[in-house]
Amino acid sequence: MSDVFVILCTFPNPEQARQIGTALVERQLAACVNLVPAVESIYRWEGKVETASEVLAVFKTTRAVFPAFQQALTELHPYEVPEIIAISPDQVAEPYRAWVLNNVALPDQ
């Protein structure tokens, strides 16, 4: 089990994705965020099938920081129910793993 987490989260537009992604990196709750523009989402909301153009954010953080990351992302995110999916990769290259671990920190550390 890896101590690095990859988090997937969608946003309504590039500006909000960039603003919130930057805030989480500045707070050291994520080491990095990649923004993937122009994804199309098809989903069920309040009993109806909806479609929306969104931006996919791919965050890199750690298992230890994830609870604080999730709390901050939930507070900052404009959606009532933000997509927050944490994936634990089976393998992470050691130099990248070390970089992630050195660039995230629990609050007040």
C-alpha cells in the first residue's frame, strides 16, 4: 500500500480549478495538481441525467495528509457534493515519492 495518494476531482471551470488547486498546493496539502481541461461529465443529479463540461484536477498528496486535504477541498469547492476520489497506486517511483512526501505537510507542522 502506497503512502502517496492520487486524488481525482472535477470543477465547473478552469478558473475555480486553478484557484482551489493553487490554494491546496500553497497550504502544502498537495504537492502538485494537474488540470485537464474540457472533460464532459454525464451523471445523475436529483433524479435527472445531466451533462456538463468540467475540468478534471489530478492532485498528488499523501495518505497522512488526506483528511486535512479532503476537509479543505470540501470547504473550498463550489459543488454541494464534490467528487473526491483517492487512489492509492501500487507502485510509485522512489524519487517522485520522496518529492511528494517532501512537499506536503500536515497543518501546524
